[in-house]
Amino acid sequence: MRDILEAMHRKQTTMLPINKKIVTDEEMHPVAVLIDYQHWQKIEQILEAYQAQQKEEFNLNKYAGVIKITQDPLEYQQQIRDEWN
């Protein structure tokens, strides 16, 4: 799992070699993809690691209370926008 996270962190974009079969309807439009179960498990593992990393990176709670505001935020916003006019 750590290898997966490190690879994602480096933003490597190498594709996994996955054997797949595209299932089509009568008009030859793709409707599904069949892959080996082992490949599906690997894809799920990668997705779970990615989602865990995203949650960790975007946890806004760590910024709670960092900025000390002495003015009402909406009043400040209006004041700043008035400066643009």
C-alpha cells in the first residue's frame, strides 16, 4: 500500500498491464468491460489508497482557529469588494 501511495505522490502515470475484454451490444456500442478478478482487486486497492490520501491531504480541520478575525467576515468581504469599485 505504501508503494502505491508513493507512486501516486510522484504522480507516475504508468498504466497497469490489464487484460480486458470489451463487451458490445448488437450495434457494437461498448456496454461493459470484463477484467480478471486479480486486476479488479488491484484497481480497488489503488482507489482506496488514493481516496485515503485525498482525505488526508484535504482535511480542513487542521486550519480551524488559525486565523483570528476581529471583524465580521461578511462585513470584511463587502469592504474589500467596495475597494474594487
